[in-house]
Amino acid sequence: MIIDTKKLQKAVIENKKKHNFNTTDVKFELLLLYGEVNELFQAWLKEDQENIDEELADIAIFLLGISEMLGSDLGEDIVKKMAINAKRKYINGKKIINDD
């Protein structure tokens, strides 16, 4: 399935507006994202697949919302970064060429 991340970003913001959630304070959203990552970690430690899936979705939703708040296109940014990563050289998991 192909997903239009830009549409998802807009939908996330619209849902946040509908529920009177934060749509302007990026620092606060990053803090909430950190909490969701911790919840994913806790679910992973418990091997709770249902919660793992839900927390992964929560993290993605926060990333999409933050991207929209910052005027970024998360899907485009991911594709660009994957292209950079594909060209990097690694030995035993360590980058050997600094091409940032």
C-alpha cells in the first residue's frame, strides 16, 4: 500500500484541532513523542505485540503531526534520508566515510 504522508500529516493536525490538542508547541510535542517511545520500549520488554503495534502507530502519528507543524514533508524526508544511508559505507556497523 502506498501512503500519502502529506495527507496523513494534514489529517493528524485536523484531528488534533478537532480535539483541542496542541498544534503549535513543537517542544511539547517532542516531549510527548519521547513518552510514546518509552511506552513502546515498555511494551517491547513485555513482548506485548498488540501494545507494540499501537505504540508504533502513536509514534508515527506524533512524527506526522510534528512534521506538519514544522512545514516538512515526512515522506519526502524519509526517502531523501534513505538515499543518503544507502550510499554510506559501513564496516561492522560503523560508518567509515563521513558524507553528511
